[in-house]
Amino acid sequence: MKNIQFFVLFMLTMKIHSSLACDACGGGSSGAWNGWIPQFGKSQFQLRNEWRRNLGVGIGSLMTDQYFFQTDMTMRYFVSEKWMLQATVPMRRTVLQYGDSTLKWIGMGDFRLGLNRILFRTNEDAVWKGMLLAGLQWQMPTGKFMRRDGEKIMLPLYLQNGTGAQSILAQYYALLSNSSIGFWSSGGFQAFGENELHAQWGNRWQSQLGVFSHTSKFNAFGDVGQIWGMFSTQYEQNMALREFNASVKNTAAYAISIQAQCDVYWKKGVLSFFGTKVLRVSDQLAIPISGWRVGTSLTLAI
């Protein structure tokens, strides 16, 4: 039971908003933020889905409606109690509507490989449990980034499945909780390289602060279940995108958002439902960002 409790606690509090893919940094294909990191057993599998849209966005002289659906498939393996390896394969479907025309495509994004280490963790019998984790992710340029529209014009980089360049993400998680309520903070810094089109995403910083609680355990289909609820706010800052040799001012743009999430666990799995609302975007942000994003995820301990 202690393993189950820690599995759920760690799983629910280690949520980084990437997993909610970042619109301003190339959608999920380039947003290498971690999803959940449950510490249970030797391996886990996660399937995460997200839907979002941008309406009335101009591309050249055209006004478009943009719809995105992304699935991230992640495998994690705990080498020891403190070290964890992970790999993520993102798949993305994009629909672009303009006038009487519709352009659709589906493909793999940029593959991610990561290594995390638990730097500090209190004893299980402590009234307030604390933990600090840090890690690195390497994002490889496996996704297509030269897709063109029906007129053979190159689409903007944020509409591509991949970035065409390597990226490194350094990140952290901090957690403090007791038997009824918990708080966590997470964040990181991501640096992008330049692709062969001389386009480059600006470096970005992301931080998140949240609170969570849960119901009492209950009997669900012959086993113990529990419902958890979370609320968090996030701040994200991006340096300017340099695309197609265009000269841009090195301006930092930011976005502030809130997220609500409900999670149900049963046996060795957790099913999650979440929604994100963008509250404020700075004027310098030239790339469209979705006002609402919704999604689900399923994580299984194997």
C-alpha cells in the first residue's frame, strides 16, 4: 500500500504543463516538458492526448483556422530508487482550414530521451513529505519540418511536426505534502539549436506552482480507488523566434495560464482529465497561442 500511495502522490504532483504542449514554442513537437513521473515498479507506460485550436490566424494573405491533436507515448524505467530513464514519441495531427480548402497531415514529432535523479526525499513516516528531483532531456530532430501548403509555400515553423534541430532541456521538481494537501513547483530551461533552414526557436523558461488534494479511498470494482484534484498556475517566457533568415528583435515574450485537473486511480493505473486556460499573453508574442486546451492521459505501472 505504501508503494501505491507514493505512486499516486508522485504521479499527481509531478505534472508539468507539457506535457501540455506549448503553442508558442512549436506545439508539442518541440515542447519537451515532462509528463507524469510515477515512481512505482520498474517501468511505466503513458498515453497522453491533447486537443487545441487557433481560430482566425493569418498566414500571409490567408485567414486560417488551425486544429491540433497530439498523442505522446512515453516509456519510463527506474534503474534504481533515484535514477530514471525515459523516452517519448510524439504523434501529431494538424488540420488547416482556409476559405473552401482544408489541409490535413499527421506525423511523428521530435523524439525525446531523458534522465532524471531524485536529489532529496524525506522518510515515508514524515508528517510533511518533501522531495526534489532534477533531470535532463535531449530532443532529436526526427519530426518533419519542411511541410508546404497546397500552393507549395513553406508553412510557418509552429505548424510543423518537428523543429529540425536538437534541443536540451534542464528541469526540476519540488514537492511538499501531508496526508490531506500538497504543494509543488516545477520548471526548466530549454535551449534550441538552428535547423538547416536557418530557423531557430528562442530559448525558453517555464515555471509552475500548484496545489492538490484527494478524496478518501473507496472500493471500485473490487479494488481500492481514489480521486485527486489539482489546480496550478504557470508562467512561461520565450525569446524571439528566428525563422527563414528573418531579422527579429531579441524580445522576451511571456504567457500566464491556469490549469485544473481531475485524476482517478485504480490498481496500478491513473486516468487524468485536464483543461488549461491562458490568462495573459504579452504583446511581443507573435505566434498564435490557444486560449483553451483540453486533454486526457492514462499511465500504467508495468
